[in-house]
Amino acid sequence: MRVTATELPQPMQADARWRARLSLAFADDRGTTRLVERRHEGPLRVQKPLYPEGGKVCHAIVVHPPGGVVGGDELHIAARVDAGASAFLTTPGAAKWYKSNGRVSRQDVDLHAGPGASLEWLPQETIFFDDARVCLDNHITLDAGASYLGGEILCFGRTASGESFRSGCVEQRTSVRRDGRLLWFEQGTLAAGEAATTGPLGLQGSTVCAMLLAVGNPLPAAAMAALRGCGDGMRPGTRTGATQIKSLVVARLLGDSSEEARQWMARAWQVLRPALTGREAVIPRIWNT
């Protein structure tokens, strides 16, 4: 198989906004997953496929060279994993969404896994600066027998620098379909100072929230118990939980520490990955740099 890497010319924008696209495709080649397509437009890249756990799983690190997203920027990420292949996608560091300057920034993620394929989308944390205005869309489509593990860690304000999320808005939409059926649909708006961020049915005033979604074979009771135990020993005020709905598992965290959320996410992934794919979950080196 031959990988195609294509870069389209980025037109100059009078307002200096970036519109970036990345499209990836993975295929099984006699037991080895190959990156067979890599197309990009604007500042989104995958430098090369990596194989830290052998040929069965291809790792790809999605890089956004500017290091941050400003008002009006648009990022589009698409990945397709063909039948029997396995791909793991992550990012090299935290994503930063800056002050909006009156414009909305957006990111669309469109993922598809073919029959019997395995797809993991586990970017590192996302930090929303004060007055960021962001729209996030995530659409996952799975064929029969495919499995999916996807996570997110959202941080509101740069609390380590003393900045809170006093104004701004984050809109989210996530859908998961498997074999033509809608398994999960969630949408909401998190606006600074409103009930969704301060109320008991929302973030409850927390500055960090995280979610891990898993789709595959139903988890045994022991695995669910281990998943629920991933929040044990965390600081007072941090809340975690996990629910199984047939072939879908959702785990969540609310707290005030991005580092603690990262630890929880890694623990939860280490429980879920072996149960869904039969493969050990070894922490990627990029998560420790």
C-alpha cells in the first residue's frame, strides 16, 4: 500500500483567520495498520505514523503548529479506519482557545471506523481562555463490530495563572452511531456565569470537566467496578461516575485540576482499552512530555 500526502495551498485571508483541514485514512495490510491517506490544508499535520506497540495499531499525533486558536479560526479533522485496522490518535499537548475578539472559533471532528476496526481519539486537554467563544462538533460513525474510545478534558480559564472563565461560551455537540443506529447524542452550551456552568445540573462551578466514551462489547461487572474506582483517592470536591447503556459506556469527571483529570483519564483508559480491544493500555510517551 502507498500513502498519499497532499498539501493544498492555503489562500491568504484578509482577516488572518486560519481554516485548516486534516483528512486521514488507515487500512489493514496483512496484519499491519498503514496510514494510507494524509491530506492537509492549512496548519494541521500528522508528521509520520508511529508503531510503539507493534504493527497492529498505528499511532498518529495530530499537530496544530500555531499552538492556539484565535477568534474565527476553523479546524476540521476527519479520520477513517478501514475494516480490521486499528488507529490511535492523540495530540502533543494542550489545545488553547484564545479570546474571541467577537468571532466564534470552531472545530469539527468526523471519525469513521469500518467493520471490526478499532479507533481511539484521545487528545490532550483543551484550555478555554477567558472570553473564548467556541463551537465543537464531534461525529463518530461505526460499522458493525467496530469499537471506539474517545475522550476530552475541558479546562475553563487558565486557573494556574489566576485567570477565570468570566465571560465566553462553549457550544458542544457529540453523536455516535453504530451499524446505522444512533447510540449517543449530546449537545449543550456552557456559557460563563449561567446555570450550565454554575448550577447543580451543570458544572456546579467546577473549572475542569472530562468525559470518556467507549463503544464495543458490553463490559463485565468487574470492569465497570474498576472504572468507577478510577476516581478513588482524588482531592475533596472532585466527582466521578460511570454508566453503561448496552454497548456504550460513558465516564465523567468534574473537578478543578487538569492534572488530576489527566490521571483519571489515563486510569479509565487503562481499564476500558483491554476490555474493548484485548490490548494492554500503555501510556503513550507523548502524554508524559
